[in-house]
Amino acid sequence: MADQDTKTPRERYRAQVRAEIKERAWEQIATAGASALSLNAIAKQMGMSGPALYRYFDGRDALITELVRDAYRGLADTFRATAGVGPDVRALSHALREWALQDPQRYFLVYGTPVPGYHAPDDITAIASEIMSTLLDACAALPSDGPAVPFQAHLEEHRVWADGHPATPADLHRALAFWTRLHGVLSLELAGHFVGMGFDPARFFAAEVDALVGGPQAG
């Protein structure tokens, strides 16, 4: 609120228009996907000319970047708040699912099929790394789960994706297992592939988390 009070009327108006543009963009994405995003169509919906809208976003990629940044930032903040009470893989896993279910289009924008021709700027990569770092912290807090496997030696030499995190190869392996398996379940659930199969996706997700942690939660 204090930040809003320091803005000029023109700055507040600009922020409101940018927010409405993003809302219209999400509506388009929900209808036709991010690859079909059209600034001219958004301008028409808002009663603006195309050139007028370009005063708020330089182009399609600039708008997508803003949406992707908001999405990643939302998940990073969710993870940080969840990890604030301690590094807990279970809690992070369920926070991820809740975040995804709140807005499937937001989820698919960042974890679905890449938008053709779009390349995210470095600051987006930094936020994604922040999310993974929180997961790596939680994986490192888990007890060791058995002997090393050959893939862990491979990860020791190919850990650029961990962005300098000091996790052991075993922790890197475990984090990748969590990330890939849980996103696999979430992607299928959100795309509707479990509809009609007769089981509860929430229970399936929880069972996958249990399997990855090493058994059901005590108590």
C-alpha cells in the first residue's frame, strides 16, 4: 500500500493497464495456448490501438517474459515460505501441487511445451535456479538412501543445472528424481489424463512422494 502511495497518478494508471494486459493474455493462453498470444488481439479487446499497447510491452516476448517471471516468482516465494519452517521435501512437494492446481495455465506456461521462438532472459533462469536450490536444500536434509549408482558419478561432472549448489551427487540425483517424477504426475493430472481412471490423483501424488522419501510419513 505504501508503495502505491508513492506512485504518481500516471504510474498508477500504467500499472493498472499493464495488469489488465496480463489478465487478457492469460485469457488468451487459456483459450489457445501461449504460442497464439497476440498483442493486437489484446489491444482490440481493451479498445486500444496496437501501437498504444506497445507502449506498455515492447512485443509478444516481453509480455511472455512478464508472465513467466510472475509464475516462477510465485512458485519461488511459495517454496521459500514453505521452507521457512525447515527443509521438508514432503511439504515442498505438496506446495508444488497446490500451486499448480491453483492455476494450471500458469503451470503449463513454465513447465509445459516451450513457446516456439521464445528464449527467457537470464533473470528468469535465476528464479528457476532459486526454486531448484530450495529443493536441493531439502533433499540434502534427508537421510542417505543407499549406495551410490553410476548416474551419480555422471552428475558430479554435469551439475551446471544446480547453479553452484554444494549438494552431493546423491542429493542431486534425488532432487532430479523428485522434480521429474512429480512434474510427470502433475502434468498428466492437469492435462486431464487421469479423468475416468477411477483413482484419486491426490492420493497417487502422495504415494509418489512417499516412495521418493522412502516410506509413508510417521504418525
